[in-house]
Amino acid sequence: MEKTLYSIQGTKAGNITLPESLFAAKWNADLVHQVVTSMESNQRANTAHTKNRGDVEGSRAKPWKQKGTGRARHGDKRSPLWKGGGVTHGPRNERNYKKTITPSMKKGALASVLSQKVGSEKVLFVEKVALADSKTKDAANILATLSKIDGAKNVTRKDARVCLVVAEAPRALVNSFRNIPQVTLVTARQLSAQDIVMSRYVIMTDAQEAVKVLQARVEK
């Protein structure tokens, strides 16, 4: 499989050969859903915590005697029925949200979502972006130039959600793109199915090297 390789000026710089194991995989919606939701669950902070009737402060004495008052019977004021009492079935921080994702599942989901993005023409392969200084203006200019390519005109929109995949992440490159709200910079070694699913566009810079890294991850 071959795709067009672009320069940072938005012009065609040649072609790039893509491995079919990574960019021509069959779409597997069930696998992608399982992997992405599992990754989201593993990232959950688990900080929500409510007190039950055994945790709240208060007297254990009955507010009134069991019979003879004409009122409903009650045990103590720490009951969930009372203001300031415990919470029934509230979230507890003892719950474990961790889910297991096998390496083969991660590889399969990554290849599946990359193939789907390439098939929908939402992946741009670009030559290496080299920035001497950390300037957001330079990064924004590069995006504006790439937006002139067919199918990528919306990459400059703040709601576009662009995943910028790089072979390496020098400090100047990271600092230049981190203040652009719609861009998430990820190295090829760290790229996951979740990063791609959450993005509308994928831009691979230093594409030849990035593809090699991704291919080694999937085929090893």
C-alpha cells in the first residue's frame, strides 16, 4: 500500500509504502471498543467516596422509644433516612476499576483503528518537522499550511482534535505544539488505539521512521 508523503509546506514530496499488517487490517469494532473502554477504566482516578451509616458521626441511641409515640420507628440518626446520615449505595473508593488488556489485544486494536483512519483519508504522512525554537506561532503556521491539503482543511479548528504522531519528541517540538488546544502530541512508541479513536485527524511526522516504529510494535 502506498500513500502520498507531504512536506511541511503542504506539497507532495513523494510516496510512502505502508505495511498491510498495520494499515490494511480488518475493522474489529468489538475489539476496539473493549480495548478503549478498558484503557479509560484503567485511567480512572477512583476518588469518589461516600460515607455509609457506619462512617458518619452521631449517636447510636434511638431518637425515641420503639412504641407508644405514634411516630414511625427509627434506629439511630446515622440512618440514610436522616439528614446528615449515611449514604445508601454511594460510590466507595474500595472499588477496583482495573481491567486487563493483553498485548495482542492492544496490537490488534491499534492496527484496526489505523487502517480505518487511512481508509477514510484522515491520516496525513508528513516529512520530519524540525523546529529550532519553542514557538507556538511556528507550529500554528505548519498546521495552517497542512490544512491546504485535500481532506485536511479542518485541522486548524479548535474542535478538530488532531493526533500528532512523531518518531521522536524533542523539547522544541513538544513546547511548540502543546499550547494548540486541538493537538495532542504522541510518540510512535506510545501511540494507542485510544489516542486515534479520540482524534478526527492523525498527522504522522517523520513518517518513514514513525511507521517503522509502529510496524515493529505490531509485528513483534
